[in-house]
Amino acid sequence: MSMATPEPPSLQAASATVVPARWPGRVARYVTIPGLLALACLALYVYVSGQELDDIEARLLTQPRIVTAAIEHLQLTAMSTSLVILIAIPLGIMLTRPSTRRVTPLFLGLANAGQTVPSIGVLVLFALWFGIGFKYVIIALVAYAILPVLRNTMVGLEQVDPFILEAGRGMGMTKLGVLARLELPLAVPVILAGVRTALIINVGTATLATFVDGGGLGDIIQGGLTSNRPVVTLSGAVITAAFALLLDWVAGIAEDVLRPKGL
């Protein structure tokens, strides 16, 4: 009677450590960014604390003002990105169906036009058409950031192997079943990359919302520029950069968590 050849100890050890070996690198990646951002904010705090601030600088750099600006910036980014997801992903799915391919160039052309215009131009145009304020800034951000999610949704769905789709139909799946159980799961990594790009676009563009009374961290930078206070301008720039990097870090974690297993 034949007996199975035992696996060499070296291979057993290697196979046993494949999964755990990923965790140290992942944990280090997750911890490094917030650690560096904390050090940068601490260095900024030490620097500002060592300056003799006049009344204007002290008023512009109060904790309530900074917290309020950060909350407004987060609201602008979160709401605009959520609307982009709700609009672009269903639209991308629709434009990849055979019955709607004739109108695909039209929608892609409109989305491309939104990003061709500079971000400040989009904000100003929407301010002239609709008005100024928080909700109109969100509309402008959606128009400016919709292209990456729309394009990545279409690319992700179109790159799915047709033989996989045929196999699903051969197993008796409906068109909706093929879309939900095969196409979308396989397209998730590409779609998530587009969502992350849109998020970063919105974080940066929301800084310009201050010019159309939209609030956000741009208020601090603008306050420093208009009052000719370099300490305030530097503080606003560092806080805004740290905020953007923090949101990108969160988006990276979400991308890792939401990515289907095995992809």
C-alpha cells in the first residue's frame, strides 16, 4: 500500500507563516501614517505655542474655530463623495449594458468636461448659476469628482472575462444574478480605486470652498492670507495637508477591508 510523501518541514513552516507574515507589514503600514501625522501636528503646536501671537492670529487659531472648520471640511468631503458613489456606480453599470452603449460617449464626455475645467472654475461657475453656500459647493464637488468612479466602474465591469460570464449563464444565472454575483465582485478593486481617487479630489477641492462661502479648512488659510499672518497661513496649510493624508489613510484601510477575499 502506497503512503503519501510527507511534506518537508521547511515547506510546512513556510505554509504556516504565509498568512501571519502579511500582518506585520500591514500593521506597520496602518500605524506609520497616523504616527507621522501626529508628530507633524505636535511639531506645529510646539511652533505656534512658541510664537507671540497678536489678537488677530489668536482669534484665527482658536481651537473651536479649527474644529469647526475640520468638521465642515469632513462634511463637504463625505457628502460629496457619497453622492458621487450613489450616482456614478449605477450609471457606470447602466452604460456597460449592451442596450445603452450608444449613449456612453455622451455621458463620458460630460464627465470629462467637469474635470477639464479647473476646480476653482467649477466652484465659481456653480456659484454663478445656483448661488453660494454649503449645499452648492457639494453639487460642484460631485460634478468635479464623478469621472474617476464612473470610468473605473465601467473599466472594472468591462475587464471581467467573458468566459466567466458565459459560465454563469450556463449555470442558470439570470442577468441580474451574473451582475451581482460575478461582475460586481470582480470589478470591486477597480471601483474602489476610483472611489479613493474621487475622495482625494474632493478633499483637495473642498479647500477652495472658502471662496464661495462653503466653509472648511480653507477658511483658516484664507484668513491668514487676507490678514497677512504667515503663522496662520502655515498652520492652516499643515492642518489641511494632515487632514487630507488622514482621510487617504482611512480610504486605504477601507479599500483593503472591502476588497473581496482572494483578489
